[in-house]
Amino acid sequence: MPQATLKPIHKRRLQTLIAVASLTAVTAFAQAYPTKTIRMVVPFPPGGGNDIIARLVAEKLTTRLGQTVIIDNKAGANGIVGLTAVMQAAPDGYTLGIAAAGPMAVNPSLYDKLPYHPVKDFMPITNMVIYPLLLVTHPSVPAKTMTELLALARAKPGTLFFASPGSGNSGHLAGELLNSLAKVNTVHVPYKGQGPATADLLAGQVQMLYSSIPSVLPMVKEGRLNALAIGSAKRLASLPNVPTIAESGVPGYEAYSWIGIVAPLKTPQDIITKLNREIVTILQQKDVEDDLLRQGAVPVGDTPEHFGQYIKDEMAKWGAVVKSANIKAD
């Protein structure tokens, strides 16, 4: 017997029913989500800024979602190990990744080959916080303001040394950005971590350091370091007397480290939307906002679309700095 064929109108009707059924299944899955433990991969060791923010959000998210959110620290290779694990995970909303400025915006220019692509291999959820970098100097530096520091750098090129926790670190790039925009020549000195860099600054072995605020604020308050300027677009309410680098003679200067959250590519959009809504709500809570500001972090909580574009913009910005300064990975 000849095989029966569907008339065009019946075929279209069947295709519509299949599409509706698929959409209904995805929607039902997202509405039920989550039904088990969620893993949040932090591509750095415990105790750092990325880990602290991740744990704060994970604790609040556990309460709001009714399922445990655990932290999985997968450190190594400037965040490459952890983000590769996120990329390779099932796109079901049960593996999330902390996306920081270094692994997402700097690594693509720092390494000839990466196992992941920051834009093509992940779905952005939200940028959680930004950390404006504070420029501090040793008290022996004769310049007591940013304007005076720029004048000194121009009068004596190559004589001011700035420390960083390592090549390609946000503190390193902040210094190279100043060199580029202000047309000065300050010299980078890489260390193996924040601790050794700060120790040598305190000892006067180097003159400058671009740092997250919590790491150096106690020493500023004790008078052991001078806070010259902040890398944010506007002054911080917590440091109202510290001017921005931009207003001190370097227009357009902004240097932040930032911490966002992503999911593997092809994670259902409804799940991304739900996670975005919950995390943004957490960041807007008064106790969370106050806690973050005390740590020198500024809450963001943007849309997935905005965060995705921000990652692209940051890749272009810091990629140009890496190329201009000829920075290589350690």
C-alpha cells in the first residue's frame, strides 16, 4: 500500500503542536527549577574577593531558591581551569561559574590559545559587583596628590615603580592604562601574589600599587600608605575625599576588577531569567549592599544582555592595553 502523506495544512498543524509541546516542556522545567543542589564554580582559591562574593550570594540564593548552592573552588592558570569546567558542564542550570575580569576580559589577549571563549561558550547572567582600584603610594614619594604624581612621572620617566600580584593582573593593567592615557612611563614590578607586593610597597622597595580597597585601607588609615586616587568613574561615598584618577588629569580613566556570574552555553533562557531576577534582588537587599560597600565593592546587578555587552567591551579595552604594553602571561 502507498504510504499516507499529510496534507500541507495538517503538516503545519502537527509542526505547531510539536513546537508548543516543546515550549511547554521547557517552561515547566524552568518553573520547577531548581530541584537539586546547584554548584557555583569559583576559578580561584578560597579567601579571595571572588570567593567571598560567591559565598555571600550562594548563601542568599540557597534561601531564595529552596535548594543548596555549594561553592566549588577550581583554581589554576589564571581562572582557566575553573571556567573550562563550567563550559564543559551540562547546560541545565545546576552548574554556574564566577566570571571575573581577568579570566573573561584579559586572558583572551594574554594567551595565544584558550580552551574557552568568554562570549561564545557562556550565557551571561549578571555582573554582581565592581571593585574600583585604589592607587596607593609609599609615604616617601614626594607627590601627595595624583596631579603631583603625574608631574613627577613626567619629570622623571622610568623612576616610579608600581607593584602588582602578577603579570596580567588587574593591578598591572591599571598601571599600564595610566601609562597609555597619561603618556607617562611608570615601571611594572610583578610579584607572586598580593601579599608580597604589598609588603615591598610598605618597605619602600616600590613606590605605587593599584589595589582593591579592603586590602590596603587599614594601612591607609594607619598612615603607612597614602591614598592618591580611585579608578572609578565617580568618587565613592565611602572615600569622599579621595578623587578619581579621571578628575585628576587623566580623562576617561576607569579601572575596575569585576565579578559576575555565567552559565554554560544553551542553558534554558527561562532559567537564566530566573537566576538573574533572584541574584539582582539579593544585591539590592540593604544588608547585602552595606556589606559589599564595606568591602570596597559596588553592587551592579544588571541584565544578561547588558552584562554580555560589558564583557565584550572589557575584552576590547583590556586587549588593547595588553597589546600596547606587550604583556605576556607568566
